[in-house]
Amino acid sequence: LSQIRVPLSGTETTASLTDTLSELGAQLLVDTLKGLASGTVQGIPQDESKATYCTMITKEDGCIDWASDAVVIERKVRAFDPWPRAWTLFKGRVLNILQAHLYGGRSTDTSRLPGAVLGMDKNDGILIQTGNGILAVTRLQLATNKALDWMAFLNGTRDFIGSVLGGR
């Protein structure tokens, strides 16, 4: 019956987009109902060739495959905020990756193991090798602990740099 287009910046999370779209959707509903009442709204059939489907999201869907491209992982971090969270394992414990971005574009160096914590960059955070590129993590949370910015996390987890994340 009606639709609006919303430009995206590429930094949205599910949480932030839900907030934005709930406000816009509420107003669109009011406008659409008024249009229906006045007879100015006409339905347009959906183009089924452009329709997509999604299964129910599970906690397991948030598990990070470090062999994936850094772009894919960064999008997963944003998509699974606030639930189920993008997560990995560190020494057998669940580690939620809460905020991350691409670091230095794509990398063609495949000699480093995906999931290897390479080090840190004072401006970008903790650097983690992926299957293609480096992910810079800026906020994370070890299971049962509070969420921390990357520097506070490293201060409390001194053996993190040099470790390899992942596994089940």
C-alpha cells in the first residue's frame, strides 16, 4: 500500500535501524490509513522475483567464521546487534564482538591464521586477521563480564594479543 526508501550509511546496527524504522513506520502507517480512508492509496503487487526469505535466527548464527572476509564479519557484527551478538571463542569462553570496523582495507596476506590477534592500533583498536583483510575490534565482552572498550579489555586480558580466536 505504501513504502518509503531509507538511505543507509553502512554503519547501522539492527538496534539502530529498528529504532529509526519504528518511528518512520508509525508515521507511514498513519499516512497510509488516512490515504485509504480518502481513497488516494492503491495497492501495488509485490514483485515476487525480488522477494527474499530468511529462516529464524539462532544463537549459533552469530558464531564468527574467521576464514570469512573482513567485510562479511563486520556486517555480521552490525547485523547481530543486539541479538544474538557476533561471537567467537577465546580459551574456551564465549567472546562477544560488539563493535568493529575494517582496518586498512583488504589484505592479500594469507600467511597469518584467520582469527589470529595480530596486535593493536592506538586509533583503530585490536587487529584480528580474517580470511581476507583485518578486522579492527573496538568493543568486546567476555562471557559473564561487562562490555569493555578495546584498551580496557587488553589491560585485563594480557595474553589476548598473539592468541587465535575461534573453534567451537
